[in-house]
Amino acid sequence: MAGFSGPVPNTAAVQSLQAVVVWESGAGENPLRAVGGLTLLERILRQLSDLDAIKSIVVLKPATVSLPPASGRVRKPLEYYDVSSAKFWEILCEARDKLAEDFIAVAADFLIDQRLFAWLARQPEDVMLTSCEGGSVEPAARLSRRSLEPTKPQWAHLQLVAISSLPSHWEAMHGEVPLHFHQVTDEDDGKAGWKILLDHVQKRTLELPAQYFDPTFENLLIRRLAGTRVTANQVTLLTTLVGFVVTVLYYTGWLRLGVLVAIFVEVLDGVDGKLARITRTTSRAGEYEHVLDFFYENSWYLALGLHFRHGNPHALNAALLMILFDLADNVAYALMDVGRGLSLDNASPFLARFRLIGGRRNIYSWLFLVGFFLGFPTHVFFVAVVWAGITAAIHGGWVLSKALSRPALSSD
């Protein structure tokens, strides 16, 4: 979690941590409660398995608890040990001889932000999280086995760091995303957990439709799909197929039906990524989603140009120009990502605001919706082409200006 305070350990230390999941006896069956399509325990196991710093995972549980096997998504060595103690610290002390020299530990009945796991795994010394400055100690810590010696008075000797003091900016989500550490003990906690997770997987910098229209329908679909056998990759495939249906509808002149299906594609396109993140099922195939998007989106513009050329001889050239603008815009984003590891939308306050209305597929679809239903389809198509050009010029111009002013670029 780049930007988090605290000393950074050396690489060898990072690569030698054990993860310990503690099932307190008072937790009942809560760690097996499903929130966001996964049980709390399965989610924690997947999160820990995704960390390079973790070499193995241990689950400490009451002897009376029988657990189902972990899924194939848990790729790190996993062991279960029975304990008789009831509380977090007592359980760790009881299992001391079974633990590695250095480890991170967390209670099993919590939703915990992946960034907190990553931060704990980077710490070179013992540290325990608290909810806020002066707040209660939370059952999440980076520990060494010596901290569990009988002479140590529980966590009183540990450094305490407040979750509220840690920065919450998340570049992958293009903005501020609150850190969460949420205990789930009943149905109401589970409902609150769902809201936390849905907010957690929502990107912050979006165009107007994706920010104010799509989330309601996306979240409804995710609630239905999470926990089923439907995967994010399957949703991506469906989105692509329906995207090319729009191409056919536009080419054959079914413009109003086509634009309604295009808005459905807009919603589906937000579902796959969110579903993958909320169920911890991201894959390498999902990284190529934007390539598929590029092809079916630009097939829409080509299909419209071919359809409108019968009434306007410049329509096809306009469509080709729009595809060129879209390609140039993608190049600007790629240069920013490769050159600075930063999204172009986060590069300045102006660009973050411009993202709301900048030329993108969703903005064009809503322009088309108005123009197609009000009876001026060709005019609105040319407006979209002009707006695509303006967008590409703004983005390309900003990247070029930064490339030509290296000192300013490095001081940002």
C-alpha cells in the first residue's frame, strides 16, 4: 500500500512471514457467514494467499469447529490447529510453539482491507492496529513469537497504529477509498459489510453516467451473481457478445434499439470488474478486457458511419476520424501509465473533473440516446466525433506538455 507510513523492511524479511487466522471461541459460526459472495474466512484466506510476503497460512480454531476445505484460490500452504483458549491473544500464546518467528495475525470474523494486510506485512517490528487514535485495540497485528512470551503483558508492549491515521488514497481505484476493518457478528453487520465491499470496489474517477446511473444496476446484478457459479470472465464474454449485437443494430439502422442495448452494455461492463474484485477472482484474462472494449466500441462508430453515409457522404470519414481520436486517447492514457504509473484522470484536478464529461463510450451513448430518439441521429453523431477530437487534444496536449517540461513533471 504505497504511501503508508512506517519503516520498510528488507526483501528477505518480507518474504518470510507466516499468516495466522484466529477463530475466537466467541465468534460462533460467524467466520463462515457469507458476505459479498464469500465466507469471511475464505475471503481472508484468499487475501493472504495473494500477498507475496506470505509463505504459509495457519488457522487456529476451536476443536468443536469443522471447516470445509479452502477453495483452489488459496494457493499458499494451509494448516489448521485446534486450540482451547477463547480470546485472540490467549489463542496466539497457546499456539506459540506452532507459529513462525514472524507472522501477521487477524481474527477470522472480520472484513479487512487488503491494503491493511499489505501494510502489516511490510512492517519490520511488532505493531498492532487500533480503530483510531486512542481507540480500542483491533485483532490485527504484525508480531514476532517473542512478543508472546509469558512475561509480556498481552499487547501493552506493542507499537499501536491507528487505521484512521493511514492514508486511504488508492491509485488502482483512482481516488480516496476508506480503509475498512469491520467485524461481522450478525445479519445487520453482514448487510453493512455488503455496503462496505460495494463501495470498496467502486472506482472513484468516472464519467457522469458511470457515477450516477450505472452503480444502482451494477450493484443489483453483483448481489445476485456473487456466490453463484457465474464468473467475471463469463460476464466479460457476455458483454463483448452483446457489444457486437449493438454493432449489427447500428449498421442495419435499428438506432433506438441499438442505443438502449448500448446502455445495457455500459452497465454490464461495470459488473465484471466489480464482481472479480468483490469475490477475489481477478485473473490475467480480465486484464485484456479493455482490448475487447476497444474493438467493439469502435465497431459501433464504424457501423454508424456506414449507416449514415447513405445520407451524408462525410459520415464514413467522420467515423474513421472518431476511431483515430479514440486510439490517440488510449495512447495518451498508456503513456501516462507507463511513464508515471498514474492514471491520466488523476494527473491534475482539471483532468479529474474533465473525466465526468470527457469523450468516452458512455458519454457518446447518452448523446446518441438523446439524438436518436429526438430525430437528429446524424447531427448528434457528428457532435460526438467533434467531442472525441477535443478530448483527445486535451489529453494528448497535457501529456505532451509534461513530456516537454521534465522539471515540472518530476516536481508534481
